[in-house]
Amino acid sequence: MAVQMTSLTDEGIHALQTMMLLTAFAAWSGTKEDLRTALQFHGRLAFAIRQEWALSEYGESAETTMWEAWLARESLKRVTFCIFTLMNLMTVAYDIPSPLLLEAQHGMPAHEKQWCARTEVDWAQAMRCAGNQTWPSAQVIVERLVDESLPVPSHIGMFGCHVLISFLLQKIILLRRSCPTQDVIYLENRRYFSRALQRWQLMWESEPEASLSPDHPQGPILFNCTALLRVAYIRLVSDYSSIRRSFAASCSEDRIATSITAIEAPIRGPDTTRAAIQACLALRVPTQLGFKMIARTSFWVWSVQHALSYFECALLLSKWLQANQQSSDLSDEERRIKQMLEQTIGTSNGSSQAEGSSTHLDVLVLKRWAELFKTENTTVWQIMPKMARILEIYADTLSNTPTD
């Protein structure tokens, strides 16, 4: 029905926004039928965006003021970036390639000081204050990020930070598809993107509104960025695409949980350690905010980006713990990660640290994440409780597996 309500002749920002919302609701509902609907919009959105950008090149009226023209262009850019992120999230969730790439003509979103101006006078003042502090494209910023001889880019803005981390995540996923992980080219590019992610964090921290709270007065955009950052770090060292394809194929939860056991643990190294730290920090955020309260009252209103990210964090940590359970040569950072997890699990579970430090810490971690995802009665995103059940089944499988 939703597909019949729109057609390829629909034009304008409002048509793009409508298709984007319909795609999002269909993609995260957790049913095969709705996912099929989301995929029908998938290609239409990419086509419609190209059409709107082509029209925007010659669509200005002679009577249009500079501010009105800027607003129209900026609105198209921001809707494009939102759809770009949505399609990247669908790639993370279902391993479905995005048909949309950021192009040079898309540029970067303007800073919030310009976008939030209420009058043309306020906008003109914000533009004067910005001066030449504009960036032509996401790729230009990435090239600046990886050059450690240059200062970290500034004046990116909250939404700009979000666009950039989504852009980096897409590049990392495409890298994993393009060459074997033991290939020299892959290893060189992994160092490239690892450097970009670390410097992106510095850029994010320099934003005045940077926050790890979903209730920030300026909105949760920068908080949502952290979810994409963690997926990006994890995808540099682990490949969960086969698991994600099972979601798209509507495989049973038992079958998906069983397939997780076949996934290899990440190879130890600095990049894996950084990914494990990010996953550990992700678990600490709801714990510090009040785990049970967040799980029962707040998590269902957080962006679905966090649910997708936390699922990958759970898999990464469980595999990392299994691989390092009997290791006697852990680095100082690796030992700190285990200690952080023991403390976090003990705090969130109301149990002693002794329990958290048992040989089944990987199981406890999985169950904690699953507890957060149990939102059947409160969320319209039914993919979340599905992920909870998968993690619980996988945790039970590990509990019943004899240890060496």
C-alpha cells in the first residue's frame, strides 16, 4: 500500500522525506514483508535524489532571494545526508549494499549556526562569522584527518560530524568487500581508516555540544555519532556480514544464533583492542545512566543506530573474551578492558565483581546486552527484541558448551 502511494513522478523535498520515513519504519519493523517494502523504496530513493539534484542545478527563480536559494539547497543536502545514513544503516543491519554514494556536488552540511538562523539578517551574520570555514566535501575532510601533520578540522558542526562518520563507515564496509583482509592493500587501508577514526574522535570532542547523553538540550545527533563510530571500529577487525544476511533472509533466530558460533574471533592487535574498548564503553553508557531504568523506559526511544551498534558490540566482546579467556600474555590495555567489563557487569547486574570475573564473562556480557534490547511492549522497531532473543540463544549455547 505504501509503495502504491508514491510514484517515480513524485518530486521535491517532501516526497523524499516521505519515502525516507516509510523506508525507515519498514526496515526496522522486523518482518520479511516490511523489509521487502523498504527495499522497494531503496532504489527509488537513490533515483529520486539524483533527479532532485539535477533539477536543483537550474531550478532557481529570478525572484528567489539569496537566503531562500541557500535554504532550498541546504534542505536538499540535509535530506540527502539523512537518506545516505539510513541506507548505510540498512547495509549494517542486512548487508544490503547502499545505492547512494556521497558525491562532490553534495558538499557538506552547513554549521548549525547558519542552519538555525531564524531570519535572513541572522543568517547573513552567521555566514560572515563563518568566513572561509567551509569544507567542499566529506572526502576532503577525511584526507585532512589522516594527515597527522595538519590540525584536526574544525567548524564541522554536529550534523557534519554525523555525516562524516557515516561516510567513513561506508568506506570501511566497501573496503572489506573489495579485498581479502590479509592482503597488503587491505592492511594499509585499515591503518588509513584507523587513523581517520581516531582523529574523528578528536574532532567530535572539540565540538562544544559533544555529549554521551541522549538527553542533550541540542539533541542527540552527537550522541548518535558514537554508535556509528563503534560499528566502524568493529568492522575494521571483524566481519558480521554473514550474520546480517541471515536477518535479510528472515532466517530463524535459532539458526542465526547458531551461525554466530562459526564466526572467528578477531585477531589480537591494536585495532582489535581499540574496537573492544569502544564496545566496552558502549556498555558503560546505559550502565552509568541507570541500566534498568534505561532498559525499561528509555532505550526504545533511542535511535535504532544504537541497537544495531550494540548488537555488534555484544558479538565483538563475546568473541574477544572467548579468544583471550585463557591468555596469560594480555597487554595492559587488554587487562583493563576485562577489568572494566567485570566492573560494568557487576554494577549493572547488581552482583559482585567476583561473579563478573568468572569464566563465563562472555555469557554475562551477552545477557546484559539482551536485557537492553527487550523492548517488545514499548517499541515499533521489532528488530530490537529479535536481536535480544538471538543474543540470549547464543549465550545459552555458550553456557552449555564445555570449556577446555
